[in-house]
Amino acid sequence: MRNFMAVMTGLVLSTAAASAADLKKGQAAYDEECKACHGESGAPNPALMKKLKITMKDLRDPSVTAKSDAEWRKMITVGVGKMKPVTTLTGSAVDDVIAYSRSLKK
């Protein structure tokens, strides 16, 4: 029962954070900090992948969209794989970018 309550509390808090996020600010921050690598639509930049000899997932891919906001926050602030942390994004700006990224459609 405690685990269920913890999960439900987490869902409520993540939903509240997502609804409090500002999509316009998120788009501006995404355009500034993320777009060069992740593209305007969330699709990775093929020229950059070739140049750096890396692969990146489309941000709209179900394996990415299924991640929790906490996992997205960690990817942004700590980095993942060859992606370095985005140190210029902090606090609510990270939430705004997550919300904007989640709003991208295939």
C-alpha cells in the first residue's frame, strides 16, 4: 500500500509540474540549447551524428517519451551517453524544456 501511495504521489507531482511548465519558455530554451543536436521537431541532426560518429534517438520515439520527467531531468542535467549535461538549464527551465519536448509530435 505504501508503494502504491508513493507511486500515486509521484504521478500527481509530475502532472502538477508538467501543467505548471511554460511551453513558450520551453520552446525558447529548447531552440537555444537543444535544437542544434535534437532538431526542430525532436529528430536528431543527421549531419551532427555523422560528424561525431554517434547515434541519437528521436525525442518523439516511444522509448524516450515513456521515460518519466525525473529521467528526462537527469538526462538534461547530468547527461546520458555522449550527451554532456546542459548546465545552462536549471530549475523551472528544465521543466519547461521537458514539457515542450513532450509536446513535439511525429
